[in-house]
Amino acid sequence: MNVIVKRSERRIKDRDDIKVVDSALDNRTAQAAIEVMRKLKLRKVFGSIASGKESRLYPAVDGEGKFYALKIYYISAAASKRSAAKYVAGDPRFEGIEIGNTKELVYVWAKKEFKNLIRMAGAGVRVPQPYMVFRNVLAMEFLGEGPRRSPLLREVPREEIDENIYIKLLEQLEIMVTKARLIHGDLSEYNVIIHEGEPYIIDVGQAVTVEHRNAEELLRRDLSNINNFFEKLGMRTVDVNETVKELINKAERGISA
Ligand SMILES: Nc1ncnc2c1ncn2[C@@H]1O[C@H](COP(=O)(O)OP(=O)(O)OP(=O)(O)O)[C@@H](O)[C@H]1O
Ligand SMILES: [Mg+2]
């Protein structure tokens, strides 16, 4: 009895600790974050360093000083429900999944990002190393130094961006499409982090397989976004239609980069 009381008290204390980091977290989400902290032996979670439409990003550190990124999805985001439903539908990996409410859909969404990260990392795409997902909390490698994150491509000073970055990014795109057989679906200068001189692809929750009915259209948009960014800096870029056709062909014939 005593032990049980102590345990539940402890749990409430942990939850309050994490709520100090972000008081906007609901109880269930705080509990999920604590579970992840336990599993990965994280010592401390820092205040969020980025909040997007669908999630917030928290740096965390373990006892050995290694940093992690916790991406916590908002349970209530109506926008995420809409976009998640759109992308989960048509993906054979999520066929037959009953999605009753927003909470479950957000869990599926977090799991989808985790799976996409695993698949990309396994194929050799430069993405943050995925560690675990529990409910709406995804833990991955922190791209940065200490709690300071590395810059998005969008944030890198113009004079530091050269053709090399573009070429490296195209290489990542090729590996993603031909080896991981995934299309990002939301690729742009906002979803690429320049870390230790290399482009890393992030925010892969919406990625779909090359078999998806919209794969080609999504790939065309991804490449156009990237091209537009580099063209504005006065750089020459590859032909979108030609490159997309080539990549899809390679993926279909099972030829990898
Ligand atoms: N592994 C990571 N290491 C360091 N920073 C990261 C990492 N992943 C994401 N970030 C930061 O968190 C921000 C949000 O992450 P992400 O793009 O995955 O989420 P999002 O909710 O889709 O955001 P948005 O709606 O703004 O696109 C990124 O713009 C980046 O600044
Ligand atoms: Mg993003």
C-alpha cells in the first residue's frame, strides 16, 4: 500500500516537473513524455525551441550529456487531423487502421513519422536517427550542439550556401526515392537542417511510398521547392520533369542510387 502511494506520488511529481517545462502539455502527453524520458534515461528536458503547426520540439539530455530531440505532437490540432487523414489514406501501410478520434490519429501520425525515419535512415538517407515513439512523443537524434539546434537551410546566411549543398541535397533526394522508396511530400528550405556541413532531411511524417497515387506529383513539388530556393540565390538547377521521371523510373525498376 505504502509503495503504491509513493509510486503514484512520484508519478505526479514527475508530471509536474515536466509541466514546468511546458505548462501547456496535457496530462496524458506529460505522462507519455515521462515514459520516454524513463526509457531513454533522460535527465532533463529543456523548454521548446520550435513550435510548428502540428508539434513542438524540445531538446533533452541524458546522464552522459548526449542530446535528444523530443518532437511532441499537439493532440488538439485540427490541422494535423486533416493533413494526417489525407496522407494516411492511400498509404498501403496504414490500410485497415481504424481511426476513431483525433488522439488516435495523432498517435498514428507520430508512429508514421517514426517509421518513415527508420526506413530512410536504413536506406542511408541523412535524417535524425530515430530512437523511439510513444503515443504522441517521438524521440530522435538532436541536430545541433548542446541545446542549440543547427540552422534550417532557410536560416543559413546566403554567402555560406554554395552549389555543393544543392548537389548533396539532390543526392539525398535520390537515395530517398530510389533506396528508401519514399517521397517526402513537404520538402523545402524549411525542412532541411544544415548540420556539420551536411543537409539533413527532417519532418518526414507526411512522406508516402513511391506506389502512392500522388507520388509523382508530390515529388515534382518537392524538387520545385528546392530548385526555387537555389534559383533565387542565382544557382543553376536540374530540370524538374526530367529528374522526377528519372527518379521514379529508377524506383520502379528497383535501381538504387
Ligand atoms: N532532430 C532535430 N534536431 C534539432 N532541431 C530539430 C530537429 N527536428 C526538428 N527540429 C526543429 O524543430 C522545428 C519543427 O520540426 P518539424 O519541421 O519536424 O515539425 P513541424 O511541426 O512540422 O513544424 P512546421 O509545421 O513548422 O513545419 C524545425 O523547423 C527545426 O527547427
Ligand atoms: Mg517543418
